[in-house]
Amino acid sequence: MIDKALKMTENIEDWYDRAEVFADIASVLLPPHDYDILASLVLEWPDVLLPNLAQELSATLSVSSVGSSFKELLVVFSGREDSIKVEPDCISFLPLRSGSTIKRRVEITPLRPGQVPLGIRIEGLGISLKRDIRLVVAPILPRLLAPHGEIVEGGRFLVPFEVELTSRVEITALKIAYEREALKLLKMPDLRGAAGPGKLRGSVIFEALRPGELRLGPLVVRTPDYEVPSELLTIHVRPARPELSVEFEAPGWVRPGEELRLTAKVRCVRGKALGVVPSFEPGDAWAPLLVQEEAIGDMGPGEEATLEFVLIALREGRSSPGKLVLSYSDLEGKEYRLEQEAPEISVSRIQRPVAPRERRRPARAEARPVSIPLKPRRIVALPLSIKLAPISPKPLEKEELALRLGRVEFWDAEALGPMPEGPSVELKGLIGSGGLSIVYLGSIAGRGVAVKVPLFPRPWRTLERSEQEALLAEAELMTKLKHPNIVAVLAYGTSPWAWVALELMEGGSLRAILDQHYSEGLPIRETVLMGIQLADALEHGVHHYGIVHRDIKPGNVLFTADGIPKLADLGLAKLMMRSSRGGEVKGTPAYLAPEQVDPGTYGEVDWRTDIWQLSLTLYEALTGRNPFMAPSPVEIQARVVSVQPKKPSDIRPDVPKSLDEVLLTGLAKEKEDRYETAEGLRRALLAVLEEELSHG
């Protein structure tokens, strides 16, 4: 019969820092031999472990005394497969000698944040002792997610990520490792600040510089105390479709029978063109003397090759000397063929002046024939037949109720009547707040108004001078913009701080109307009527004065109690003559135009930026969707410059094709491809309206 006794200390002070296991085996008898062992096992690991990273756990066995036949002690580790990895999961202490100390090391890799259990089992000569401990793992787990869609060389792509936080954490930096010769980092989100618990999501924007299998990461989240890396991500970049261009150089005139020297400059615009082979097919009126058709070989982006041809003009007239054909393939073996006709050459015994070919620009939508008068009628201040979203002011705090705003700098006597002595504005309720200001329901000279003051937290603090000047600059700007479809400034002043009294728009915003009543979009006729009026406001009330709004969106289209739409909030408006560059992206992310996102590619902001934003607002009003909406501002900006919106009729089949054309023209990526003016957009919408009316 075997008699066993096994003891472990239960008063360990801190399981998260150190676990001490004392195995004391006394009087274990197995006749005819005696077995005695007295030993201690100490496990040590870092105070805080990092997820997805292999770290060391040390095990030290100190043997006080051991019987001659007690040969080996095993320590076995176990844990959930989705929580922790241990390599190796079993360690052996051998040989066992009295007074000896044996050290072993294992690697532990936590797979999730928070507290992770680890099972420990000690075995030897029939002894089995089990203990579960809990490891403290940093409460951060970053993950790189696979990009959506195909990645092509030379193109931009998004790498989504998420950071799981099991407790509140102060994030000081976010960085990502990548192959700099293969990728170019374009946008990196800023997650600095306190966050959690929960998940933070975002995307990193890259440009692929070369094809192949690329390793990306890790994504590293830095806190004041430690850095937590993600696992690596492998992406596949397809080679770009090779694109070649050909530019010919030749005299514009030769005599019959005279040699013509024709030069063709071949350039690789993008991608990698393999095995480029030229061939030349002469025209009917030309005979080749020298044709260079040797293989050019492989061409990379920016590389050029020059080909020369000599031909004889056979007869008089005007014709092309011939056609250059280039055959090549891409890195995946797909074959391509480019055919480029040489420019026409005049063949005559007497030289005649050759008029340069007129450069044709793509036709704009406003240039197409439309059934409208030469001077289209103006439709302004026309109510829409839609459900409104009336404002619901909230109660004010005592300090706000007691406020009286005064020191008038501007007073619209035509709207408010003669200015009374010592005029003041009373605040009656809180309408809402935006990124730059708070809007109250107020009263001035017995008339309800919307009162705008700079945004600041309550309780009150002293306003910065720049905040007050920004609001007054907006107010002064809006007093110049007189139009029935622009919210009017009635008065403004500077006491006790800058304030502006605006026309009260009781019907609410287009944003609220869509959210509350028209999630699938407004009626087509009402959308077009609204667009006509807002385009008129831009042409005659904003752009006419050399001003760009820059922040047109559903939240800045307000309605009167009668349903008349009006443009509001010129807080980001600028004179067109002033540059909008400088590295700072201004505006609402979901409604930025391509030139606001990437001015280096699409140029500076100008009046056509407003045409984009109004077209996008009408698109959303019609379909209930913003085609560029995404979970984060970075993803939105990437979609703005890379995604072509669907036709509204693909989302809503009753939308006429003519309205598809109008909105997609206004949403062209290049400014030159949009309507030249807001008046052009207005005329196109008016044509759609008349088409709808003519069909019933």
C-alpha cells in the first residue's frame, strides 16, 4: 500500500507577480524502499505581459533533500488554445540531487488582453499536484485586418484595423511598420488620448509601389508604460496593367517624292511592360524606306525609347504616314496591343500654312441641348411639399436665462424695423451646437431669432479673441449675401461676447428631415426644386461675391416653417482669391470634395468645390445614402478620391436618367469635368424638372 502526503502553501501574497509552490513529500512508503523529497518550485514572469508576443517564464526548482530513487519531476502547463500558447508545454527537472538548483525556461504567448488563466501540474512518481494561476496581460490587443478588394501596383488601398481595449487606457502613439521600398504611407489615423473599454477602429491608407507578396506590420499601440504590437499581415499586390504612350514628331509638310523623317517617342506611363515589340504599318500614300522594328524589350514606369522611320510621299494630299503598333505583356503574361496613328502630313509642291488641330474638350452637361429658354426663369423661395422636422429647443441654465446680449455692430432695419434704444437679445432655449458654435432660440425687437455664439463649455469661461473674431467675420460676410435661399443675418454685436442673430429656421435641417421622415430619399420633384433654389443661391448669393462656401451638407440646409430651403453656416467660407492650401483639411469629412482631400492631385478649392458638395447633398437627399460614407474619416477620404458613385437610378429605379447625368457630372473627380458654374447646374436641374412636368 502506498501512503502519500503532499502540501502546497496557500498564503502566496501576489499571484500576478510570483507563484511559489512548495512540494513537501514526507513518509511516502513503498516497501521495501523509502522515498523522501523536500523541494520548492518558483515560477517568475513579467508583471505585465503583452498580447501576441512570446515572453519568458522561468521555473526554478531548489532541492533541499531527495531520496536516492526519486529521479525526475515534471511540470506541465495547459491553457485554452484561444488564450495562450506555451512552448514547450512540459519541462523536466532531472537529475534531482540534494542541495541542487535547476532552472528551466519556457515561452508564453498570450493571445488576448486582460487576465489569462494558466494551468500548472506537477508530476513525479505518482505525485500529481495542480494549480491554476492568472497572468496579467496588457489590456490592449491590436489587429490588422485584410484589405477589401484587389490591391494593384500604383494604386491606393486601405488597411483596416481594430484595437480591443478591456479597460480605459491612455494611448500616446500609433505606428505601423511597412516595407518602405514597396509601400508609401499616405494617411495614418491619430488615436492619441484616453479610450476604452471597447474597440477602436480605423484604416491606414497606403500606395503600392511594387507588386508581390508583402509583409505589413506590426501595428504598434504605445502607452506611457509599454508598447503592444499586432501580428503581421501578408498582402498580395498585383502588377499594374502596363500603359504605354506614343508621341510623334514630324514636319507638317513635304513635297511629293521627298523623304519624311518621322520620330516616335514611346514612354511607359505606368506598370511594367515586358517584351515591347514595335511594328509600323505605312499609309496608302506612303512608301517605307527605313522602318525601325527591333524589339525595345522591357520598360518600367518613366522609361522611354525613341523609334525613327523614313518614308517617301507618293502623291499629293493630306494623310497619315502610317500606324505604329506596340505588342507587349504584363508580369502575369497577359498580352496587350497599342495602335497609334501618326498625325496627318500635308503633301504638296507648294507649302501651305497648316492650321493646328483644335483641341477638343469633353462636352459638359450644361452644353447638351435642353428644352429651356435662353434665359431660364429663376425659381427662388418656393416651399417644398415635404414633412419638416421642427426644432425643439431645450431648457436653459440659470446663467443663460439671465444673459442679455447687446452692443450692436449691425442691425437690419428693413427686417427688424428701427433699432430701439439700448436693444438686447433674450435667450429662450437651446437649439443645438455644431463644431464651432452654439445656437440658441432668442428674441430681438419682439421677433424670434436664432442666436449664434462661439462654442465653449459650460460653466462659462472667457472667450479667446480669435473665437469671437471668427464668428464676427462670418456674420459680416453673411450680411453681404442677400438671397431668398440664404439664411439672413439680422443683427450682431459684441457684448458680453460676440453674438449673431439669424433668421429663425423653424422647419429644421435637411439632415433631420431625412433621418426622421425620408430614410429612402425625398420625392424626386421636391429634390430637384430644392437643388434649383440652392444652386441659384450659390450663383447669385455666394459665388457672385467671390466667395466659396466649402461646407455644404444636409446639416447646413435649413427650412423655414413654410418649407423654403436655405443655405446656412458660412463659418468655413473663403474668398476665392485666397488660397485654401496649407495642409489643413477643413470641412465635414463625409462631404469633402477630392480637392479638399488631396489638393496636390486635384488642385485648390474653388467655386466648383461647392458644386461637388451640393451635388452630393442632392444625391443623398434623393437616395437616402452618402456614397462615400465609411466608419472613419480616413476611409471616407480614401473613398472620395477612389470610388465612383453608383447611378441614383441603380439605387432608386424611379429616378430619371437625366437626373443621373446631372448629379454624376457634379460629382466628377476632376474639377474641369464638373459644371463650370452653379448656374450650369441650376439650368441642368431646371431641364430635368421640365422633363418631369412634361411626363405628367
